[in-house]
Amino acid sequence: FSPETVEILRGGTITWQFPATHNVTFTGSKPEAGNIPDTSSGSVSRAFANSGDYDYVCSIHKDMKGRVRVR
């Protein structure tokens, strides 16, 4: 994922764009809408209502990881 860490304000939204099949699997805290299942193309968004760090991986490609840091 690029960038690997993104910082947003509480209540903000992150949009992931997928050119090939990927997913977003949160490894700890999750946004209200939860994980993003396998998505072959297009974009998917999640809103983050609470402050904290939200770490995630693509369970298909274990070397793909990221973090949303919500202030």
C-alpha cells in the first residue's frame, strides 16, 4: 500500500483504489464498516469515527501492509 501510513482527522474517510484483486484486513481496531473483502478493481472507502491506529494487511499479499492513524 502506498503510502504505508496515512494520517487523518477523526471522522475522516480513506479510499483505497484497487487495480487488481486485493483486500483490507484490519489486524486490530476496525472502522465501523469493517474489513474490505477481496475487490478486483475500483475503489472502496471507510470512515474512521474514533482516534487511534488502524493497522491492516492484504491477506492475499502478506507483504502489503498499512496503517491509518486517526487524530
